[in-house]
Amino acid sequence: MTQRIVDMTVTELSEKLRSRKLSAEEAAKAYLGQMEKREPEVGAYLTVTREAALETARKVDQKRMKGEELHPLAGIPTGIKDNICTKGVKTTCASRMLENFVPPYDAAVIERLKDCHIVVLGKLNMDEFAMGSTTENSYYQITKNPRDLTRVPGGSSGGAAACVAAQEAACAIGSDTGGSIRQPAAFCGVVGMKPTYGAVSRYGLVAFASSLDQIGPLTKNVADNALVMNAIAGKDFRDATSLDRAWGDFAGELNKGVKGLKIALPKQYFGEGISPEVKGAVLEAAKRYEALGAFVEEADLPALEYALPAYYVISSAEASSNLARFDGVKYGFRAEDYEDIDQLYLATRTQGFGKEVKRRIMLGSFVLSAGYYDAYYKKALQVRTLIQREFDRALEGRDLILAPVAPTTAYRIGEKTSDPLQMYSGDVCTVPVNIAGLPALSLPCGEDRDGLPVGMQLIGKAYREALLYRAGYAFEQAGREDR
């Protein structure tokens, strides 16, 4: 039976395109056709750029016909999270506030991908301004988990994870502030990378929490993820936090295996609140690593219990500052009825922001206020330093950390919307990585009794993405051999 185009990995599709056994236009049409079938039930896309995608695909085919040597990602159909600016294409952040905003420029990551001649299929749904863990906070629609349409896909990059899982794009680009790539990747059964802070330029990413945000890829497997990371990582002079270093080939170590690697299992990641099925699947993954020749040992990260409150203080404080620019004056939504500037601000933000965004702005404004700054924000920054030091100690003499991505598998749509604190607790496993600025790779490691994916994350030292890909690839390959 002939393999369907949408079933191919990025690596497989790239080879077919390079050898001209398949045209980029055929690939684009196959994914656009898949979108027509799946979008009515999944709802991953907010904007579909059909004509622009086909035009780009035809240009790629013309270049190959002329014998031009192109990047491995040339012609690969890709989805982009809707908080990443795309020139001439709406970037809404899934908010009413930016309902009609069309950026006059591309984000740095889009520039890099366009240099590779990727085919952008459209912009993907998300939690409004990336604030949420389920993609239920979008102003426009609720994205559903392709593995079970009654479940959430995770968030805030829920559209990105869902479109890859539903084969509506060969890969996708998302952003991760407190787990927003890794958690939806885990819920939807795909692979997601949160890179080292500064590895990928944030220029053109609509900011949520600037000291935590990071852009990364979501793909079907580990090798594909490394291939996309090769294209998007690198120094950008427009982003002051962008790292100036030679990253090398992220896929260069894939086949080296894990024999001799030392893997830490912090006990705090397996305590109260972690479901037995998730805990069991991750511990089974640890056994697989041992069978592959790695050394697995327990570690201690006591400060992790403070990571979640510290994260919500820091991220909300930065959000309240970043979102102050949306005032109805310069661009974006503007309320119609107001008498003075104060009423303009109030009415615009009341009508333009959703409940979750307002909640975090209010929390952020509170912790930054004169009477509470030292008690909350300053204390959270001190906890951040403590967590960073503990990760350094845990990884001293060890290669990586193995942990769950989320305490549970995907929950039902509407199940947690009435209790924000319960929803926030779902980020307990992911936020420490953002606080520490470290890289982490999420990949599937099993299923629960309902057949829903369980995700594990591999956490490494800064700049060690290639090692995470190597360890993830070894686990993935061993799983295929077991089947």
C-alpha cells in the first residue's frame, strides 16, 4: 500500500521532495486536503493561508527543477502558533484585542524558516496571549485533542500540537513559557522541544513573560524535531537575550545511544498529585534506559515545591507590564463608547481581554505594587535563583533528568475551567524548567487505560539540546524494536 503524504515524517517527506519523487505542491495540497477533513472537528487553525502556501510550494518546485540545492525543510508544510508575527497574515494571539492585527514584518523565526523555503499553511489556535493550559481560553474557538475529541489538547500551544497529531501539518512552531510546548505535546502524543533560553530569537514573538518565553518545534518524532531546531536556532541582534554561540547540528548525535549516560530521577516529580499511570509510564521509561546501558539514580530538588507559585508571580508580573501596550490608542481593538482617556483604557481592556488574561494582569499588577513588591515579586526572584542552583547541583556529574510532563493525561473539555488553581497545578512539572532557563524535550512514553498518551520530559544542562535529542531518539528507537 502506498504511504500517504500526510503519514510521512518531515525526514521522509524531505527525502521525497529532494529526490523529486514528490512535488512540494503535491505535499501542500495533501495537507490542505487533510485540513478540510479534520478541521471541522479539531479546530487547530485560526487562519489558513491556502493560496500563499501553494504559491510558495510552486516556487520551491521551480527551484528544484532548475537544480538549485535547497535546505532539507524546503517545501515542508508547517503551522505557526498565532502569537508569532507573520508579515501580511493576521496574528491575533487568539484574542479580541488583536482580532484584525496584520504585522508589517516577520518574526525572526519566520525569517529563518522562509530562508529555508518552508510552506506556511496558516496560524494556529492557542490560549489567549499564551495564558492557559488547555486552549479553552481562545476568544475564537476551542481546539480538540485529535486522540479523543472530548479532551483538551493542552495549551497554550494546543493548536500546534493538535495540528501535528491530526496530520494537518508536517511540523509546527509553538512557544513555551511554563510548559506550553511540552504539555500539549504530551497530551496529543507528539514531540516538543523547549530550547535553552536564548537559543531561538524572541523577536516578533508577542510577549507573555519575557524572561520565560521561548520558541520551539513540535513534530511527529525526535529526528524531525532536531531537523527543525537546526533551522530556527541562532543569534539575532534584535533580541538582546539571543545567545551568540555555534550550535552545530542538533541531529549530529542521534545514533550515539545512551550507554554510560547518567540520568537523574528527582523524587519531587513523582510525589503527591502525579497519577499512578503517569508515574508508572515514566518509571518504565527509566527501566528502558537502564536496559539500554544508562545509569538511573534518584535525585533531590527540594525547592521544586516553590516553583509553581514563583512562576505565577513572575509570569503574571511580566504579563501585566507587557500587555500594558494594548490600550486602544496605537493599534488593536478599541472600544466605541468612552468620554476620556481613562474610560478608553478601561472599556478597551474590559472588552478586549478575556477572563484569564485579566486575572493574570490583576495578579501581576498586585505583586508589583509598592506595598507588596518585596513580599511577592522580590521573593519569587530569590526562589528562581534557588531553583536554578538546585538544577545545577542535580545535573552536576549527571547528563540529564527524566520526569513526567504533566501530572495526568489530557482531561475532558470543561473539566477544569471553573477552578483556575486546579488548572495552574497542572503546570507543576513543566514550570521549573522555564524558571531555570534549561532545555527540555517532551516525548510519548506510553498510554493510560483510556488510550491517551503519557508524556515524559528529558531535561538537560543549558546548550545540551543535542544530548536530549540523542537520548530521546534512543528511547524512541528502542520502543519501535519492542513492538
